[in-house]
Amino acid sequence: MASIQEGELMKENDVPEITINHAILHILDFTTRLNVLSQQELNLNDDQIYGYVFQHIFRTINDTRLSDGVFEADSDLLHAIRDYRSGKTGFIDLSDGIAQRFIDIFTEHPDLQAFDLLIADYSIDLRPCCAILVLENTQAWSHQVDSSTGILINELVTHHAVLPSPTRKIKTYALIDLSSEAVHFTDEMKTQVDQKPKILKQVLGCTEGKSSEEVIRILKNIAVEVAEEHDEDPAAVLSAVKTTLRKNAEETESFSPKDIAEDFYKETPVLQEAFRKKLEETPLPATVSLPVQTAVRVAGKQKIKTDTGIEISVPAELFSDTDSIEFTKEPNGTTTITIKGIHKISTRS
């Protein structure tokens, strides 16, 4: 089987072991109603094909948009997965069934746009998984040489079925752990009539929880609300929440929203109680997945924009270091930001 060097994307120690076992591509064009289900798997011995599938799956790792789902007991896909795992059906049979579910749902959403369906059987750190990737068709420009008149003419032409490049994030996909039957998905498919039809959720036949991205956004909003209600600086409070999330991720790859309140407001019981009350009013999962690589990306820097038009970006951990940056409330109600300990200033054009 072909291999790929992932070291260029992440440090070697951070890269999980991913192996693509099977992959297939189905074409679902609901505009022309010409759906073509492949009768043969993709050739994974081709390095370029293997690399394309690998990179799209690799880019799903630590995606904060993913929601946790639980298969409904009567989910057709759940039963199809169990048949596949037990050896009753093959990979192509499984992929055909998934594609057919999309085709069936098309009757409810006739304005669904064309897309290709990339389905893969893969393992990550030896855990067997299945990926359902929706590759939305996009329009791209290219050139064409016309010599029919006897002279060479270079023309611009459009292609209407261009697939997303391996470096581009896919908007809609599902990852299924074939052993535990856990499902994670992000569903951003849209139609002209319904901006959030939840088509992938219907295909999966599962429930949908809040993504870590949603939970973190809610925590940030609550932190800002609590800060403003108690005359604290929102930027400093928000940065402290980010730092707490990052430190927590260094010890474990999940966190409890309630524990974040406990850790963050240790020195300020009044703020801790206000934060906890707002959390109780907001339905959130007991635990949220947040690997350290994701936490670093989410909590790495805090951007500040003032009403005077000044914008600065500060490493989140420095907000609690008064030797580096300090926020002072002035008697006239304005805020002064003092940046300390600077040895060199450089500019960027």
C-alpha cells in the first residue's frame, strides 16, 4: 500500500498513525439527476490518490466543529455498519447504502447541489474507523487552446465539477468509530430553500450534541458577561479563560465546563458563583473533547481592538502577567493598556 510523509504537517510525535484501507468515490449530481455509483474502489497504490484521501482525513483531526452523535436504535446506517464489521457485507455494499441514503433524502431537498461522496475505511492509532466525506463541487477557471481556425487562440474556460484541494477544509463529513460505534460529524450542507437542512444527520440517523467550538464560544460569552457585570476587564478575563483551557489540555484531552469555572475563579468566589449560575442556565455536555493541539490553536493569542482603532495581538498567557501587560481603569472611565519590558519593536507592512 502506498504511504505518505506526514511529518511536514505536524511534528512527528504529534502525528497519529493513520492507515487508509479502502476508499471509493460516488458522484451525486442532483441537478442533472445523473448519480454514478462506482463499482470499484479507488486505487490506493497510486501515491497521489492515497495522499488525497489521507490528507482530507488528516485535516479532520482536532476539528472543533465536530459534534458528538449517538446512533438511534433504528438507524439503518448503524445496522449497515454492524453487518460490515461482522463480514456479512463488503465495503462497496456499505458505500452504496450510504450513497443511496443521500439519494433518498434528495426527494425532500430537490435543490440540493451536486457533490462527490468520498467514503473511506481507515484506522487511526489501530482503531478501525469509517469516514463519510462530502466533497462539494466548485467552479474553477482554466485555459484552453483552440486551433480550429488555423491559428492558435488561448481561451478561458470554466470547470463546474472541481473537487476541494487536500489543503481545504471540508464543510460536511462524518467520522465513525467502527468498534465503539461513536460518531462525530459536522453538517454544513445548504440548499437554496433551507440553509441548515441537517442532511448528513438524517443519513446517519443519530442525535447531535454541541461541538467543542460551540461550547468554547459559549464559555467565552459567559466570561465576558460576568466580567462586564462585575466591572472587570473583558479582554483580561477572556484571556484567562483561554489560558485555563490550554493548561487543562496539557493534562487531559477533555474538560468539564463546570471545572473550568472552579479553576478560573479560585481567587474570586463572587465571579465563580456568577459564572456557575450562568452555566446552569445553559445546557452543556458534562465533558468536552479538547486535544492539546486544538487548545493551542484556540487559546494561543488574544486579539484586542479599541474604539480608537488600535489593534494588538497578545499571547493569552501574558494577560495574567502584570510585568508584561497591565490594564488600568482611569478615573474618567477609560482604560489604559501598558505594555512592559519591550526590548525591540519591529513593524510589518
